[in-house]
Amino acid sequence: MKASPLKNVKISSVVPALVTGENKPRQLTPMDLAMKLHCVRAVYFFKGTRDFTMADLKNNMFGLLQLQCYYHITGRIRMSDSDPSSPGIPYLRCNDSGIRFVQANVEEFTVEEWLDLDDRSIDHLFLVYNQVLGDPDLIFSPLVFLQVTQFKCGGFSIGLSWAHILGDVFSASTFMKTMGQLLSTPPSKLVYPKKPQPTTHVHDQRDGGEAISIKKIESVGEYWLLNNKRKMERFIFNFSLDQIDLLMAKYTALTDKPFSEVDILYALIWKSLMNIRGETETKVITICDRKKSSTCWNDDLVISAVERNDEMIGMSELATLIACEKREENGVIKQMIGRDRGFSDFITYGANLTFVNLDMVDMCEFEIKGAKPDFVNYTIQGVGDKGVVLVFPKGKLSRMVSVVMPEEDLAKLKDEVNNMIV
């Protein structure tokens, strides 16, 4: 599908119902800045008609955005100028400028027909509004876009574009859950994260070394887009529970150290890419987990590196290495970014082959008046050339693994994975 199927696209702004931000600054933490060039994108699909209107959904946003845990997402990026020797460190100006609300129609497809299409990259190409921070000007760029697309059957999709400096996939999905709670009749008791506490950006001058889980790149200036050297594509693998059970049975028998289903899926993709890229190109992987807490901001992320030696090339060895030898790098990341003082930018997803565990994210907690989504598709935008792998929570019949890879690697990865799970 090359031409856009969207018709009647309308764009408007939604601001908090009351003055909330008072134009105060909110400093970004080093962990926020490690995610500066990344964006969380999600699409929720609902089949059939629903007993609410687009006006209901849009009106609900006014109250949502005035909540103390979310008013900052309606702010805009500014660059600090307090240090003449620094090019400027970004922060949020909480000025209630709002988010963008997009309405569109797809007249050629029902939701079911759309979901029957093989290429799931079209979800994020057409059903999530795509605008780079800094286009046309950083100081005017919204951090959040919400796109509601009506299909010819009466069903619809809700697409979310969420700047990663606001938080990770868990943070974005919690935002959606809260929106659904406000739409219920009567409104359900809200369960939302604690208000993010203001923090200061620490210029840590201690020599803490260099993190290998992230990558320093030249500053992109005020146009926050990572320029990939290779064309990136997306694909979703669906592993049946029987396939995973067979993998676990086969490879746990080869070691006396325990590892999880997520570990074996990481090992499967890692081993497959070793076969494609060669062993020297796949010595280090990055793993993104999160702390078990009631907040959902970037400082709750746990960024780890796993480095293998030349002998570790078997599936069970890789899974055991992942389970037992992860090295958390949050501390050194904070020092590394603090010392840089804004002269460079950093990427996390795709700096190495990067794995993201989404087991703490319940995609279907988002409901609209009791209706759960029929399908949910999350991805990360702004991924480096090494690629990212999202492992979704276990469903009734399978686990979904979403990958963003260079086009030529992805074509080979499909064959490698299929060969290894037979």
C-alpha cells in the first residue's frame, strides 16, 4: 500500500481544561535525554460500532490533561542558555500549549480487512500522525499526537505518538488506560502514576567511564530526527505457546542455570542475527527492563548491557548469559550524559541490538466504555541501525515479538527464525 488511504484529515489542538503548568520549567533527567531521539508509537483497533462520538473522546481529553501527572505533556521544548559554554540542554516549559488531536477516515477497509493485511508497518505509517520534533520549529512542536481513524464498518483505531522524553511504552500505555477510565460511565476510579517530581540536571564531573548500552552521536540540533544509514523496516513474529514450550524444553536441558521465556526469545533473535551479521557485529546487546514501581517515567527504566565472549554462541549459552550476566548501566549513563553538557546526542534503541521486555505492560487495560481493543500494535520510532526487538506479554495463544531492523537484515531474519524453531 503506497498511497495513503486516509480521507478527511482534520487536525486540532486540545489543552488542559484549567491552567496547570503556570509556564514553569520541568528539567529533563539524563535518562530522559538518553531517549531524546526516540518516540513511542501505538495503534489500538476496535471492530464494530461504539456508543460514543469523536466529540466525547476529544472532550474527555480536556480533563485528562489537567491531571497533575499529565499536565507537563502539553508543554513545549526549550533550550537552556544559562551556561555560555554549552550549546543548551533541553527542558520542558509547562505552558499548557496542548497536544494535537487528529481525525481521519478510511473508506476502503473495514477494521477486519485492515488487520488481515500482512504488512503491519502500515499501522504506524498511516494510523499514527507522524511529525518530527523540530518540524517546523522545536519550540512549537507538540510532544503528543492522538489520531482517531474511522473505518467503513464503523470500527476505528486510536493512534498515539508519544515523545520518549515523557516516558517509555509503559508510560504511554498508562496514559491511554487513564483516558479510557475517564470515558467510562460512570468514570471508574482512576489509577494513574504518581506525579513526576521536578529534578535538576546534574553535571557530574566524575570519571565514570563510557556506557556501552547507548551510543553518543553528533548533536542533531533542534530537528530531533536520527538519520539512519540504512532503510529500516518493521515486522511482527507470532510465536505460539507450543513453540516456546519446545524451545524451553530443548535448551533448558543443556544447562543447569535457569532462564525465562523472554530470555530464550532474546537468545533466538540474537543467535539468528549472529548468523546474518557475523559474530564480531553482535558481541554486545542492550536490554531495557523497568523497575517495579507505581511511577512510569524514564528514570524507572533499567538499561543493561550483555557482552558475550567468542565461545558463547549456542542458544542455551546466550539465554543463560542474558539471565545471569546483565550489567546495569544506569549510573554510568547518567554520568556520561551529565558530563557531555548538551554537546552531543545519544541513542539507546538500536545503538546495539536492543531488546525491550514489555511484560509489565498490559496493552488491553485500555477500555472505552467496557470495550477492549481487538488488536494493539506498539513500536519505537527513531531506532539505530542495529535494530530493536519488543517482546510483548504472553497472550492466550502466543507471544508477539515486534522487530525494527535494516531492510536487508529483516528479510534474512525471517528465514533464520523459521529455520530455528522448526
